[in-house]
Amino acid sequence: MTEKSLGDNPAPGVLSAGNRGRNLTLLCVSALTIMSGATISASLPGMETHFAGMEGVALLSRLMLTLPAIFIAMLAPIAGVIADRFGRKRLLLSSLILFALAGSSGLVLDGLPGLLVGRAVLGVSVAGIMTAATAVVGDFFEGAARERYVGFQAAFVGIGGTIFLTGGGLLADIHWRAPFAIYCLAFALLPAALALIPEPLKPKITPAAHVDQSDFRGAALPLVLLLFAAGLHFAMFYMLPTQLPFYLKSLGFAQPSQAGAAIGLAQAVGVAAALTFARMRERIGRMAVFALGFAALSAGYWGLGTVESYAGILAATAITGVSMGVMTPNLSATLLAIAPPALRGRLSGALIASIFAGQFLSPLVSQPLIRVWGYAATFSAAGALLAALAVACLASRTLAVMRPREDAVS
């Protein structure tokens, strides 16, 4: 369906009067997802100090940030099936409640095992929120309206990141537990989600086993590459929140608020980049947008590997924000263009699973490299790999296998 939910008149813009309440609520829900891990990023050094006597605390403290991701990765496909079969709204509302309870559990739980359990349950809730929200976007928007919306969605995620990560850094200056209180904001969104987000009209759903094979003709390879690109990008990107606080500490910038400000700045730049997404994608096409995303992250990581001043760190992290601002909506828009309506929830779940599998793997891959090479060399090596990916994306524009889909989803 076009942007006219359940009989509404077509609206010319994402924030037009007819659907403003619904769309703003969805945008705010999207902003919550950045909180699934990175909100407590600035608390990690304090948490590591608090549990200093525990074996493996360096890795376990970093897993506090990324443990939700593996549960999101495992459960997002299941959430997609639930969303397709039983409705988006019920999944969204129940997941919001669970998000607030599990996210804020760090205020009262003690001991790393208990805290890690809370983070795992948080991952379950985020799987439901992100899958339902992504499927709803596909239900309520199509074409240019969808691309405008996903640009706004990424911008709101960036705004949420700027507020929550910077605020989390300031709260972590008070106590490492304090940032967990931010998760209670989900309770404030519940009334709006209940009142303003309708259950989308269901398309006639064909059982998965009998979906027409023509739905996927020519799309299998782009879909596989899309999921791979999503996982790889987020594995690389999540080096920023998981490792930057410790890197700054090693450089003598030990205040948690300094890490929160640096990561929050990246999110702020991402907002500006996301707001240009629809126009950019229309002009240069999806593969060039992917190339830009990888190139911006590459440049930022090269900067992190070579500068040692706090001002230089801020400049480098700002450049990485361009990547987040354009990659996230480009992934979503490409997936929703490929996905048949009857399988939109399932394929949304697959994309979310890839994104969060990458986030979970990030510290497991980067931490051993940092032990051997150090922070600067590891960021520089990541920058080199990202530069190669950017070149590959540009080169792929000439491949015949991608040309049939370029006209459809660029």
C-alpha cells in the first residue's frame, strides 16, 4: 500500500498532518533501537573497574554492549514469522514493555552474570521492536515515500544516539549504573504506540513453502550480498562504541563523558547524512551509496589510527557518522524493495539478524587483534579493509548480475 494507512487520504510527506502522529511515533520507536547496546558504552570502563576481580572481565564487560545483539540475531527471524502471522502491533507493544524492564534492570542487578541475563532479555525485546517496525514501514510506505521515510528513520536513530549516548556519558560520570535508567523512556512511548499505530491491513499471505519462485527470481544473489554487507558493516562499525572508550582511556582521556561525546558526535553527523539519503540514492544509485558508506567509515578509522589528540578523535568519529547515516536506510530500503509483501516480516527479520550478528561478533574479532596490534593499528587495518569494500561496491555497478536490480531499487 502507499502512504495511506487503513483508508487515510494519501499524504504528501512523512510528517504530513494526516499521518503525523503515527509516523512520529514510529520514528521515536526507531530511535530506541540505538539504545540496545551503545547507551551504556561510556559505563564500560567503570564496570570493568567495579568487577576487576572477576576472570575475563575485559571481554565480559564488552559483551555487556554486544550480548543483546546475538539474541536479536537469533530471534529476529522468529519475530518476523510472528509479525507476518499474528500482526505487527501486538509484537511491537509487548516488545516495548519488555525493553523497558530488561534495559533498566542494570539499575538493580548486581554481578556480571545477572547483568548479562538482563542484556540478553533486552536483545529479545529489540528483535521484536525492530522487526515489527521495519515490516510496518513496508506496509505503510512504498516507492519514493518509503525512501524518504527510511531517511527520516535513520535521522531519528541518529538523534536518539546523540541524546542517549551523550546523556549516557554524562550519567556515567555520576555512576556506571546510571545510564541504565535511560531505558525507562520506552514506557513513555507505550501510550502513543497503542493509540496511534494501527495494525496494517494484511496482504493475502501465501504459506512460505508455496511462495511463487518468481518472487525471488533475480533477487537471490542481491539478497545474500545485502545480508552479508549488513553483517560486515556493523561488525566493523561497532568497534567504535565497544573499543573507543578504552582507546581514549589509553590516550589519557579517561572521563566517560568524553567517550559519550565522541560517539554522540558521530550520531549527530549521521542525522545530517540520513536526511540527504533519499535524494542521494535517487541521484547516484544504491551501490554508490554503499560505496560511500564503506569509504566514510574507512576514512574515520584511518583517522582514529593516526591521531592522538582529542580534537583529532572527534574529527575522525564525526566522519564515521556519514557511514551510519547512509548505510542503515540504504540497507532497509533495498531489502523492502526486494521483499515480497507476504514475506516482508521474515526478510526484515533476516536483515536485522545479519546486522546484530555483526554487532555481536565485533568485540570477539577486534579484542584479540587489539591485544596483539594495539588500538591504533587495529583501527587502521579495519580502515584498509573498508576501503577495499568501497572499491568493490563501485566496481560491482558494472556487473551484469546487478544491473537488472539497479533499475528496480536504485
